[in-house]
Amino acid sequence: NPDLASERQTASFSVEKLTAWLDGGAEQTRLRRAVVKYIERDPVFSRENQYFQSQNERYEAAVRKAVHLQKKMHEMGWSQEGPEYKYIYRELAGDIAFLLHSIFMRSISVLGSDEQIAKWIPLASQYQLIGSYAQTELGHGTYLQGLETTAVFDVTTQEFILNTPKISAMKWWPGDMGRSATHTVVFAQLYVHGKCYGIHPFIVQIRSLQDHSLCPGIIAGDIGPKMNFEHIDNGYLMLQNVRVPRENMLNKFCEVQPDGTYVRRGSQKINYFTMTSVRVSLISAEAVTPLMKACTIAIRYSAVRRQSKLKPGEEEAKILDYQTQQEKLLPQLAAAYAFHFIDDYLQELLDRGYREIQRKNFDTLPELHALSSGFKAMVTQYCTSGVEICLQACGGHGYSLLSGLPSLYTKIIASCIYEGENTVLLLQTARFLVKSFMAASTGQSVPPSVTYLAAVKHRKCPAKNKLDFLSPDIYTEAYQHMAVRLVSSTAAKLQDLIQSGVKKHDAWNQCTVQLAQAAKAHCHYITVKTFAETVEKLESKAGIQKIVKHLCDLFALHGIFSNAGVFLHDGYISGAQMDMVTASYLDLLAIIRRDAVPLVDAFDFTDKSLNSALGCYDGQVYQRLYEWARKSPTNKQISPAYEKYLKPLLHNTLSKL
Amino acid sequence: NPDLASERQTASFSVEKLTAWLDGGAEQTRLRRAVVKYIERDPVFSRENQYFQSQNERYEAAVRKAVHLQKKMHEMGWSQEGPEYKYIYRELAGDIAFLLHSIFMRSISVLGSDEQIAKWIPLASQYQLIGSYAQTELGHGTYLQGLETTAVFDVTTQEFILNTPKISAMKWWPGDMGRSATHTVVFAQLYVHGKCYGIHPFIVQIRSLQDHSLCPGIIAGDIGPKMNFEHIDNGYLMLQNVRVPRENMLNKFCEVQPDGTYVRRGSQKINYFTMTSVRVSLISAEAVTPLMKACTIAIRYSAVRRQSKLKPGEEEAKILDYQTQQEKLLPQLAAAYAFHFIDDYLQELLDRGYREIQRKNFDTLPELHALSSGFKAMVTQYCTSGVEICLQACGGHGYSLLSGLPSLYTKIIASCIYEGENTVLLLQTARFLVKSFMAASTGQSVPPSVTYLAAVKHRKCPAKNKLDFLSPDIYTEAYQHMAVRLVSSTAAKLQDLIQSGVKKHDAWNQCTVQLAQAAKAHCHYITVKTFAETVEKLESKAGIQKIVKHLCDLFALHGIFSNAGVFLHDGYISGAQMDMVTASYLDLLAIIRRDAVPLVDAFDFTDKSLNSALGCYDGQVYQRLYEWARKSPTNKQISPAYEKYLKPLLHNTLSKL
């Protein structure tokens, strides 16, 4: 398509260099491409018919892929933890089964004793069983202490008796559990001699290893249709006097001894680290990558789609040339880059934290927990809204499943809910911020990411003209000021309420809307700061620094433009300065627009991994829509509706109208 | 469920009275309930299995319902234009076929001559043919002038020869066209003696009335899977030298005479009125009603769902008691009420306009066009985002199709695109606003809805404390000031650019982001003003006025709170005043929360019309989720995946891992 070709000819930078930099080096790019090529060559992994399949068909295909993948990875000597798997996951868009099997294994590795690990991990890694992870119940999600499943220790038989005492206690949502799993880790309230010891994990077999029939006392099935994840058999599970041996309680941190004595040992703090690392790892795989794909599809399509005339007498304009279209898409593109760097930042923090923890130093945990919670919430929400904007920006064709955008959207929106509901997570971050702010105000030392709460410099933004707002110092400072103001004013409101006699918990609840806002502001500030620092470090690679700097500026100014109120509130930025922000922001749209297509090309998604009739590299949008539509099952059969209803209607043979 | 029952016992107003008022009187409520009861009694109209059906099954069911409905309406003596049909449509959530058949008929009534009407309307109304409306093409949507289908007049045979000259000219998206329609109105570029006369409508038969096979020269089919609308056979159509007689061009406004002379007659302005009335009518049916349903589901569920503890030692709290949950849902509830009144306002305007047009006075058309465009855009966007918030606020269970929320969302989002893409529409409103502002500044008279652009009173908001912000005068004035500022500053920017030598069209494009913002501000202002006026008129019905006033306040303050920047920008509202807004806004959440369940009960949706496991009147959420899930096709068969993939894997008989 000449319209796309012309966009590529005028790129202001080397796409290949930018790709390599995003991958972390040319060597990684080479490896990724080799893995992708290997996977795409194999017809089992094809997603060609995905948009036409029923939930049953999607499940079957996902199981097939998962089993095949195990074989292939074994052949190639690739491990689940290696870089290849990450690339495979990106390529397949997570569209495979057994994702919970690895969570099953990890929970045993983390929560199990050495004997338990020695017994179960080999069975699991050789797929002599298929594992799941049964935590969430119909009536309880995020609040784990409220789970209602019970496990009562029977000292006479040395067994735990597991029960689902009421319908709301039924396990609900666990992946791979509806139809596939033979075993699962069940979280239940432990009772010994009538005393409750809280939530503990138990390995429970739910299906026969011989014929896959449900084990005695087990009622399980699939929870039915969802907005997406049709390929996963999210399941329900009811337990009726199911007995498991004493050894099936995962007992690294606590044990029920044969006589019923309950013993707690070691520190469970490491658990927080697991949760933290899961949240960090999903940011890239489940939020940033889908946003990058959505940007690729929408921006390429916008360079191909022509509609209406910018100037009378001229050819119809590419829709990417309209300011409103740029304002929809380019900030999402900038955000995809911003969050890619935040992911790097969090990974680094996590690695450092992990090294400390191995030295039994748990001091970094609160900060890690706060950052991973806040960023999980902020990035998934931002990317979800970004994908939605990309979808709407493609008009009617974006609404077709064949565009690939609806399934990106219906999948990414789940990331706002799983692994901790976003509002709950933001409030955890807020709790850390308020605590840190209080500590910092009284001169105590606080973790590095929040030292800024103690030190506010300027009272007014020093920018004098619109170009000043292209200075990272100026806008980073503005974000910092704004975050400090929101944290400190909310902390003050909280204090005031408590001092006026409101009970602590009520006071907290009355501040939560503002606390969540403060947590988002903190994450937004760290994102802008990290982006600006990334640009600075790029200095040597002049070829790409300029365009990355533009993206950083755009991300920052878009944030000020669209959250103007929090910057204007105390006059830190004046109305006149806000007009400068707006002017610079709109100027940047026109600048980045020139490189928009090369900037998405740099994400280096293959056509197969995008699986989009609108987003293919060659821009043959309309041909592909037509070809793909013809394959739809709706065109494969004459509907029975004709003989049954239409013909009698048209031939007027229905009992007369 | 006792948690829901207790919410109803403490209602501060009579739900029945509010329902009757929303319906426009107790008599309408009675009629609506009678119609709903009649429909729900009939098993053909059941939507029970909807969430489990494939696209093919959905289509078949929709055709069945449509045919059955024709029969029933005939039996009952109900017409498509009567109030009963409106209630039926609301009850069935539009889940029936032949919706385009009435557009086919309307286009003939509006664009056809008396002879054409006399020929085609009886055929259509007796369903001796099934009509569709083929306007949009693969390459062109909103910009009608760009359509590429051609119709060449052949003077020798007195026929038009219709062609699809290239793939992008293929008709794409028309409803009922993929599998059902026998006829359609095709919009094509008319050529006579080599000269192009622009877009004209032609009646074209596409399928045989005998056996439904495609007519010669016709290539047509279904465009495949979409985000929703699985029940509609949106189609594609390619025309290859398809000949239709001269009489098939709809010729009320222009005719090709036998010798090829092109004659134009009468005014086409009435066309604008049709477009306008379609946009207005979809606001209620396709945007406000779905938002009301989503609010009903999410608020009832939030009063049943308990999670975590507000105070240590207490029972787990209803999630509706958390401020953050209130802040998600209650503004959406207030918006549903606000837009219900805007719908009334627009209907009244439309009726008045129609009366004028019948007197050949077309003066009201520009205002009607501007308002209907702007409100269509603003309301559909707002309601789409509101439904999404409701979905996310229900956590994991909201993500299940069984909640009813995903299908509300995937359907309502289409309303942002069809009948004019929202950004394009907002810019049409903006053009009217800029024009009116210019006229008003030079003392010319302008239509009633924009006279405010000429008269700005206060330079600063006079509010002194948070209670002042509960005064409709105060906040309506603030919205007015803000709308004037955005319109006038953007008009000034536009003038400046043009005066500095930028070409008019470029200048317009460079202002479009701000123009769209100004158009939204105008509609937001009118909404607040209309809501406040509605509350005032309620004075006599004191029983419901108080709660409706709270909703009005909430809607207005939510808008200021979440768009703080545009109010703070010029200091009209100060930072200290914004804190008062925030305080009043958060106070209102706690007040309205007490009546939240009665306020959604007043919408009076039956369980069947909600079709939601979470939103039923009795609050038996978990039981229903379980019952419904068990009916899923994923639980009706053992997946072939077991024998094919799982068993060999578990029994280690795959070629060894």
C-alpha cells in the first residue's frame, strides 16, 4: 500500500535500532525473531480461525497448543523461565491452556516443604498431573481472610476434611479447573480441635488420573461464557467431605502435627514478594504489549484510511492527518513507550529487592509492594482505556472482531480486576504514601521512591513560554509538586477528621476517593521521571534519542493537559501557562505524527501475532477484511432461518399477518 | 435477600411515584407493564440462552422473534410507531431482526415520489419483500460524498447500471443485508451522459423472492463476527453490471428524465430533519436505557456483595458502603437521570421543529442539527464509559457474560460510531457554536440554546462555602461561564490563525481538539441547566423532588470535580472553592447511597429484561450464577480435548516429552 510505504520512507530514525533498544539489544531481537519464526511455522499454533470459534472450540485449541508447546519446548531445550517462553507468550497472545499449572507449581515451591516439593514438582513438571490454583470463591475475591471453605483436621485418621459450607464458599474462577485439572491447591480456613487458624493451602485431587472422572465428594465444572478468555476453562468447585492426608497441607511455614498441635515457623514475608513479582510481570505481558498491538493496528489503519477532505479540491486525507485522530492515538503510543520503561524500572527494583531478601533483609518489601500495587493498577487502567480509544478511533471496522481490537480490549479489561482489584491496590499504595509522608515530615528516613515527599522546591512553575514546557525539568517538577500536594492534602484531611473525633476507619473511608487519586498521581510522577531519565541515558544513541524525547514530552504534556485541574488547583501552573502546555502539546502531535508508523513498526509485531485485518504490515486493509469475512461460519451454511421463518413470511404462508 | 430488602425499607421516597413520573404518567406505566407482561409470557421472546448462543444461532433466533413479533403486533393492533413498540424494544433490548426494514421503508417514504411510495410501501409493510439500506462502504462511512459505487444511466434501455468499481466501494455493514434482505436502497454516484451528479438512492433487488438465491450480478454475504450484534446479519454487497429500471431511482427531489435530462426539485432540507430525529431517538433507546440497566445491575449487586471490613470486629461491609464504590456508581446513576431529561428536552425541540417545517419554516434546522449531533456524541460517549465503570465495579463477576454487563458494554460502544462518528458530530456542533458566537458578538440574533454565548455575567463564582455549591444557580452559572470561555477562546484562536496567514482549513484542523472540547462543554451545560429546570418544575411533587434534586446536584458537581481544569483555568472557580465542590460532592455520595437501590428500582426493569445473574430483584446472586453456569454448553459435553490431548499427556503416551 503506497500510503503506508510513504510513511516509512520519511522515518526520522532507524526503526531497526529502536527495535533493538526496546528489546534490550540486537542479540535479543535476533533471538525473539528466531523463536517467533519457529512458532509461526507450526500450523498447530495458528490463530487464523480464532475469531470464528466457539468457547468449546477455543478451549480445545488451547489445550492442543499447550500440549504441543510442551513437546516443542522440550525438543528445543527451552524452559518456562527462559527468554524464549516470554517471546512465545507474546506471539501467542497468551492463547494457550495450562497457565495455572505453573502457578500450581510455584505455590508448592514457595509454600511447600522440601519433602512436598520433592514429591509434587517432578509429577507436575512431567505432566503426570495437571494443576490449578483454587483461591477465589463465589463470595470472596480480593479479601482472602473472608474465604469460607473449611478444612477440619481429623486427628483419628490424620486427614483434613474439606468442605464448601455454603454456596458463596464455592471456588469460582480458577483457571484450568473447569475441565482440565486433576489437582488443585485449595485455600481453606483451617480448624483443629474446633479452633480456627485462618487460611491455609491444601493439595486436593479433583479428577481421576485414569479416566478424568470427578473424584468422590467433588462437584466441578466450567463457569460459562465470559467477555474473553474463552480458551480458559475457568471453573467452579464444591467440596463435600473431601479427605486429604495430613501431608497435603503445604507446610513450609506452618504445620499441623499428628496430635493436632499447630506450629508456625519461619517468615512468610517472602509471600509478599511472590505477589509483587506476579503483579510486575503482568504489566508488560498483559497490559503494555496489548496496548502496543492496539497502537500498531490503529496507527497503520489511520495511515491507510482516507476520509473527507482537509482542503477543498484535494484528495481525501489520511485520517491520521486530522488533529483529533492524532490526539486520540499518539498519546497512547507515547504511553506504551512510557510503560515499557516503567516495566524496566520495576524489574530492576525487583531484582535488587530479591537480592536483599536472599540476605534476609526484608526492608525493601513495603516499597516494592506499594509500587507494584500502584503501577499494576495505574498501568492496567491506562492501557485498557488506551486500547478502547484505539478501537473507537478505527470507527466501524475497529468494531469487527477481524480488526483484532475487540479481543485485545475484552482481554485487557480483565487485568484491571485480577491479581488485586485496582481500587483496592491503589489504596494500598496510598497507605504507604501517607505513612511515608508522615515519616518524612518528622524527619525520618523513607524509601528512595518517596523521599521527594519531604522536599518541595518551587511554589510556582517557572515556565515562561511554550518551549519551556519541553524541558523535562519543568514538567517533572510539576508532576512532583502535584503528587506532593495530593498526598499531603489528603493526609491532612485524614488527620483533621480523626482529630475532630471521627473514628480512624470511618475517616479513612471518607478519604478514599482522594487517596486513590493521590496514589495515581504518585505513579504518574514516577512514570514521567523514569521516562525523562531514560531519555537522558540515551544520549549516546543520538539517532533515536530525539524521537524518544518527543514521546516523553508528549506523554508528560498529555497528562497535564488532560488532568489540568490538579496542576491548576493551587496555582502552581497558571491559566496562561496551561495555554502554553496546550500549545506545546498540540505542536508535538504534528511532529510525532510524521514518525507514527515507524514508531509502531519498531514494536516489531508480525502480522500473525497481530491477527488483525486492519493492522497488517502491507496495509491491504480492505482486501483482507473481505477475504477474512468470507471465511466466517455465517457464510458457510444457509441458515435454517430461511426455510423456517423467512420463506413462510415472504410467501405469505404464515398464519396470515 | 435481606441485604436488598433492608435497602428498600428505608427509601426516602415512593418508588412507584418516581417510576410513573419517569414514564410520563401512571397510565404509561400501566401500559408499559401490560406490554412487557405480554411479551415475557411468550417463550419465543425468551433471551434465556442468549449468552450461550453462536452467531448463527443468534441470527436464527432474531429472525424468529421478528417474524413472530409481526404476527403478534398485528393481532394486538399495535403499530411500529406506537408506544407499545417502544416498550417492546426496551424489553427485548433490540435483540430482533429486520430493524433495517423500517429504515428501508422510511427512506422510500422520505425520498420517494408518490408513485414509488404507492408501489413499494404496501409490499414492504406486508413483508412481500425484506428491505435493507446500503449506504456505508468498505472505504467510506461518515463522508457520504466519497462513496464510490456507480449508477450509470443507459438511455437506450432506460435503466441504471450499478457497479462496484473497486473493492473499497463494496457496501459493508448494512444490517439485515448479509442473509435476510431481498431488496435494498443502494446509494451510488449517479452518472448521466458521462457527467457525475453525486450520490443518489436506488432500489435494488438482491435476492430472489422465490428461492432467496442471489440475483444475477450480486455478490453478497455476512461480514462475520463483531463485538456484539451477533443477531444482526450485517452484510457486504458487490454489484456487477446490475440493471434497475429508471423508476427505481428514488425521485422525490430529483429525477432523470427518459432523455437523460437531470431535474432537481423541492428542498432536501427535510433530509436533515430525518437524520436529526434518528440521532435523537437513539439517545434513549441505545444509550440511556443500557446505562440505566447497568446501574441497576451494579447497584443491586453492590448492596448484596460483602467484602472486607470497614471496621475491625464488624461483619464484612456491603461494597456499596465504600466511598470509592459510591464514587464509581452514583455519578453514573445521576447521569442516567440527567440524560433521561435531556431526551425529553430534545424530543420537545424536535416536535416544535417539525411543526415549523410543516409550515415550510426551516429556520430551526441548524440548531436542531447542532444539538442532536452534539448530544448524540456526548450522551453515547458518557453512557458507554458509564457502563464500563459499572462493569468494572462488579469485579470478576461483572466480567462473566452472565452478569449481563459485557453485552451491554459491547453493544453500547457501537453507538459512539454509528449514525455519525462522535468526533465528526462534535465538530459539526462546534461549527454551529463558533458561527453563533460570532453572530452574537456582533449583536445578531441567534437560536435560543446559544443566546447565552452573548451574555456573560460574573467573572468569579460567588460561592462562599460548600453548601453554596448545592445551589443550581451557582453551578449552572459555572457551567455556562466555562462553555462560553471554551467557545470564545477557541473562536479567537481560529481567528488569530487565519489572520496570521494560515489557510482557513488548516486553521480549523489545528483547532479541532479544542473545538470538540467546546462542543462537549456546551452540551454539558445544557444538560445541567435542563436537569435543574426539571427539578424546579417538580415543586408540586414534593415526595420525589428532594431526591431528584440530590441527583441533579451530584451530576453537576461530579462534572466540576472531574473536569476541574476547565473551571479553574481562568480563576472563575478558585482552588479553595474547588475544595468546597469536592466536599459537597463527597457528602452527596453518602446521602444518595441511602436511596441508591430504590433509585434503580424506579427504572422498573424486569428480571427478564435485565437478563443478569447479578442484577435480579431478589438479590440471589450466587445461586443464580451457579444455576446459569451449569447450563453452559461447556458443561454439556465432555470436550474431545480429553481423549485427544489430555489423556495422552497424562498417561505419558504422547511421543515422549
